[in-house]
Amino acid sequence: MPITPFKLERYYAKYEFTTRYMLSSSDCEGLTLNELLGMASKESLSRWQNLKLGYTESQGHPLLRQEIANLYKNISADQTLVAVPEEAIYVVMQTLLRPGDQVISITPTYQSLHEIARSLGCQVVPWQIRPAASGWAIDIKKLEKLMTPQTRLLVINFPNNPTGFLPERAQLDAILAIAAKHGVYVFSDEMYRLLELDPATRLPSVSDVYEKGISLSGLSKSFALPGLRIGWLTTRSEGLMQDWLTFKDYTTICNSAPSEILAIIALQNHERIVARNLEIIRRNIRLAGEFFEKHSRLVAWNPPQAGSIAFPKWLGAGSVDEFCRDVLEKCGVLIVPGTIFDVSGGYFRVGLGRENFPQALNQLGEYWRGA
Ligand SMILES: Cc1ncc(COP(=O)(O)O)c(C=O)c1O
């Protein structure tokens, strides 16, 4: 079964590097190489300067895997696999799924989380995040009803891209209890974890608390280093780890040597990097709140609970697609319409992690003033 184009990535491929203001980017403002090296310990700096550019260990640099394991409670360095985040999704789906399996996937979400399963001949059943009186909500009873004897995998993504939704701990426990009852694996995309606006709402990593849990994380969002192309999978299942290692020999085999060393430096300074990103996000949430309040006849603003993305609703004339196309053409501001995530109802994605967010909002304000 051929794979369908990745709508968001095709949209970005067309506009990302030619558009002045990115108002929908999901990553946080990229750190410079100098900023990152400025955080390095003497030891790490020496590792960087004396790095030999040979092949690296397929599972990932042992020290990097130890730094990753330190972020978890019940995960050891041997229970981590370093890979590009998007590659990691591919490796898991390819090794775990067979045609005819049923996969329940949270929706909306990052397209590859359900599209790869579909391309493998699985029956993909969406489990919706729905708009609620304030913010977004999930229906746990509905999840129970979706489970069948054919269900092999449940895919979740909290904090969610694109809604910014984060369930409560009790809801996550209920989700995992349903998965356990049906013997289902859970793939948990945790790319935006650590960016909770209230740290008390942070959920545990699914790989820490669920035997058949697989967690994905990486440096692209919460760590502001998407260009390193470093992510990781964690699981307590030895069998899954062996399957992934076997499969990875057919994707990248091993990781970029410079990226691994820079990733070690990033993880050794993760609290500082995450705090810097949250500061940018908090400022931008405040600015967005004020801005959309002024334009409340055009947009219903809805701040996220966690992550670097919000998903407000377009209330103005015409469709959200027309609005996004017009802003792009007339004032060089890239906004991703919800239709790219197959969401109707006029939603659009706002990225809150960039330094030039105030200028992008200003452009949008000018556009509305001129309209
Ligand atoms: C939820 C989610 N998962 C995975 C990825 C993939 O990360 P990367 O582009 O760094 O491979 C993204 C990127 O936008 C994402 O938003």
C-alpha cells in the first residue's frame, strides 16, 4: 500500500525557507552551536574537539544513552535507542505491526503516528481529542469501546501536537489500565514533554510506568535542537529493543557522530535549556492572549496546557484555508490551517517557541488593519 504524502511536511517544504515569519512552527528557537558549546563541561568540550568522525555505535553513544536514562525513573541506558525522531516512529511501526492489525491513534496528531500504520495495511481507528468548554478533552469511555481483539497498538501524543492538550494523571492511568486489560502496546509520543506550563501537571513517561509502553522523545522541540536530528525510544521490553536494532540496520545504521556529542552536552544542561524555552513560550502566550483578545471577533484564542503549540479557532469571513493563504501571500506570515491535520471547524496552529513571535503578530495585526 503506497504511503500518502505527509501534508504538514510538504507544506513546510514549500514555504519554510522562503517565508519571513513562521507563526506555526512547533520547535523552540534553535540554539546556536556557540550557545550550546558555551554550556559544555571541560570534559565534553574535549570530547567535541577530539571527536573522530567515524561510524558510531548503532544503539547510540553509551554516555548519551546514560544521559537519556537519567531523565527517566525505570529506564536504563540499555533500554534506550538513539535515532532520528521521525525514523524512530518508522522503526517502531515497521517492527510491531502486521497487515490486519488494528491501531487506535489519538487524533489530531503528527501524521506519521497513524499514516505509517495505515500504509502497512493496518486498520487505523481514530480516537478524537475534542474541543471542550475550555480547551480540549478526551473521552476515556470511548477508548474502551474502540478496543477489539485485533487491537495491537494504541498511539498517544501528550502534550499534543497540534492542540496543546495534556490529560490529567488520572486520565493517563485510566488509558494505561484499558491498554493493560486488552494486552495492547502503547506508543507514547512525548516530544513536547518537559514543556508543561505548570510543572505539577507533568505526566510520567509511559515507558516508566507501563510494561508494554514505548516512549518517543528527542531534542527537536523541548530542547531547541531540531537540526541535530537526535531522538530516542525507551522501552522495558528486551524483545522490542532487539527488533528495533535489527531494523535500524536498514535505515541509518548509526547516528551522526557530531550530533551525539552535542546531544550529550544538551542533556547535561537540560534544565537550563528547558527553562530558557519555557521563558520564550510564556512570553509568547501572554502576547498572544493580549493580541487575540483585541481581535476576538476574528479568532477564539485557546492557550495550551503544555508544549510550544496552540490551536485557536478562526471566526472571520471565509475559510481558515483562505485566511492562511492570504496572510502568506500578502504579508509573508506562514500559518498552518487545521485542515493539514484533517481537522475541520476553522482551527489553525500557532507556534509559541520563536523569538520573533512579536514581529510575526505585528505583521498579522498590520494585515488585519489593512484588510
Ligand atoms: C509530535 C511529533 N512527533 C514527532 C515529530 C518528529 O520530529 P523530528 O521532525 O525531529 O523528526 C514531530 C515533529 O514535528 C512531532 O511534532
